[in-house]
Amino acid sequence: MSVLLLEFNELSPRLMDRFIADGQLPNFKKLKAESATYITDAGEVPPNLEPWIQWVTVHTGLPFAEHKCFHLNDGASLSARRIWDHVGASGGKSWVCGSMNASFDDTVFEGHFLPDPWASDVPDFPCNYFKAFNDVVRPFVQEHSGKPKVSALEMVKFGKFMAENGLSAATVQATISQLLSERRKPSKWRRALILDRLQWDLFCGIYRREKPRFASFFINSTAHFQHFHWRELEPDLFDIKPSGADLETYGDAILDGYRNMDRIIGDALKLAAPGTAIVLCTALSQQPMLTYEHNEGRQIFRHRDIEALLAFAGVSEKCVYSPVMSQEFHLHCDSNVDAANVASKLEKIVLCDGSQVMWAYPIESKVNAGCMLSKDPGEQLLHTGDSAPAAFRDFFYPLESLRSGMHDPEGIFWVKASGIQPGSAADMSVPLLCVYPTIAELLGISLKTPYARSVLKAEEYLEYQDNAAA
């Protein structure tokens, strides 16, 4: 049996049920009716409740305590084989399209591998096959709140690549409509949905051509909308109310994200050949973030100009900048000593009241850093002890909205496959660790893991859980 794994990051079981009941998601409704459905438990709490941790668990079958991938990009150095490596070792091809914090074993992997758009240490496969795609998509994802630096030549190469790899007329039309709409009203946030369309076109083009035994498709746009626009979706839950302008602009942002994914579900049901299992997994989910409402809400700040920030901090060491997600970025230095020095200088940036402004810690020759403030410091100035004071807003700016969604350990896990009784699990709660052995069983690959069992045979799974508990 082949497997098509849809990795829709952080969708909420509660919102899914609500939108289906409202008649907004006909394709999700159809898939759920034809699937065994489960609620997964990530088995972690903050700070270990992050998608770049949970997706590694999905792909390897290892708990965080075992794989130890705590940061986005840590997956590049993890030697444990992923599910697609086992497919390659058994002679099958895979198509891994954007899976988060992932890598591959080049001694066994066969097929195509597109790293997630935040990856800085993982190559694509075949080598440089996706360069034209990454050169455009990565800046738009990593610098979505700023001004992505993409040249006209890169855009031309991107268009040619997409035309050769599945670009649809519907996506072209949607892109033109989006650009025209931005002239009439604030809707730039909807570009994330266009990126989803482009990546799905690419996925379908290669999927049809290569007919892989295993394929995964990851998208994150709706997770982003939930983090920043839950306040507009359910304003009655929040003490800090959204403005009328924000309600008009972002009121349907989360619903539109689910609708966009519903369209992909409909396409996937048509794309999958008979005998192909369709698996939907979210790894974790979100819930409303209410913990900061008494203190003006949680704001995220991103640096404006990395060169100016490094100069202010007195960083003279040579380093290569890589944006990651939200306020986070990496600096790749020439040595471990340089990385330690750079991190120390960044952490010396403080406000006049002594509050530390940035986290920065070295990981060998790389520095992980970002602004750690969650509240606007107002007119307070920055200084390092060696530099002249400067305005905070000269170096940092707030992202578009207060944070209003936070991670939750529950996730969605649906399995549609021949021989699987739809609805038989009745949304039974299972450990996230069960996803890996379940996919392996669907693929007919024998993978023994001490941490969990496949959920496909409900009686055997429940017996295993009872024995484990005893």
C-alpha cells in the first residue's frame, strides 16, 4: 500500500468540528466520514511543545527525550532514520514536500526531498533540483513581515520551474486576483494562501509523475493565522478586543485557512490512486492564548536590519545570517569561539531599566537568537554598556498583531485506507508516538519501536496499552 501523508500543522480539533458542523469544510467532512479518527497527545508541555519537536517524533517514532531536537533546524544533525528512509531502504521512492525539521539518509533515500522553508542546513534532493523554488519561497516565508529580497531573474526562474512542475491555471488566476485585491483593501496576509497553492501544485506535479510509495505534504499558513488572529475569530474570549479595522481585515483569516486546506483535501481525494492510504496529521494543535490579557497582551518584535543590529551590539566577528521564524534567526560563525563571543555581545543589549532584550546562545559554531520582549518598552532606550543609547524602535518592529493562539498537545490523526473501518476509533485519544508505527504498517514495513504501537488494529492496540499501563 502507498501512503499520502497530509501534514497540516497545528489545526484545532475544536475548530475543525465547528467548521464542519457549519458546512464550511465539505471535503474534510467527507475524509473524516471515510477515516478512522484519533486525537493524538503530544505528551509534552512547554517549552517542549513546539511543532519542530513534535514533527520529528512523527517522522522517527522517537519521543523528544530520545531525539533531543529542541530547535528548528536541529533535525539536520539527527542520524535516526525517518519513515521515508525506511521506504528507500526497502526499494521504494518517496516525495517529501516541506516536512518540518526533517532530513534524510542519503545512503538509502530515493525520490524527491524539499526541505522546509526555514531549513538552513539540509540540502534538497536531487541536489539543487528545487533551487529556483527555494530562492523565491524562502525569502517570502522567512521575511513575510518585512520586504523579501527576490530579484526579477529569480522570479523568472521560479515561473519557469513551476510551469515545468505542475503550475495550474487556477493558481495563476488566484495569484492575479490576490495582487489586484491588495490595491483595494489590506489583504497582503492572504499571500500565504497563494504560497500554499503554489506548493500544492508542485506537490501534485511531482506526485503524478513519480508515483511515490510514500509522500508527505506540509503547510503552516493556518497555524500562523491561529497564532495571530484567534482574537478576531472569537473576540468574546479576550479581554483585549480587536479593533473594527482588524475584525474587518482578519475576521475570516483562520476560517479561510481551513477552507484553503479543505480545497487541498478535495484534490488529494482525487489524486490518490486506489489502494493509497490518505493520512491527515497535525502533530499538535492550538487553543486561545489568554494568559497575557491582563498585561496588554503578548507582542512579538522582529529586528529591522541585521547588519545595523550587529553593529550596535559591537559584533565584529564574521557570520552569515539566516532568518528562521517570527523573531528568531541564526548566525553561522567561523568557529565555536566566535559563536560564543557573538552570543555574549547580543545578550548584552539591554533597556535602560536593565531588562535583557535578546536571547542568544551558541550551538557549536551557530548562534540562535531573537528578541525576547513580549511587551512594548515604550520610549526606553537600548544600550550595551559600550554603545551610545538608541531607540528600541530603530532596531525592532512589532509583528502584525498581538499573539492570540498558543500550542496545545492535542492533535488530529485520521487514517483512510482499505480495510480500515471508518469511525471505528471514535476520536480515541492516542499518543503521538503511534503515528510512526501506524504509517509503517500501512506501508507494509516492519519497524519495531519500544515506544508505541500501530493503532490500525484497535483490539491489539488497546491490549498493548493495558499491558504497558500495568
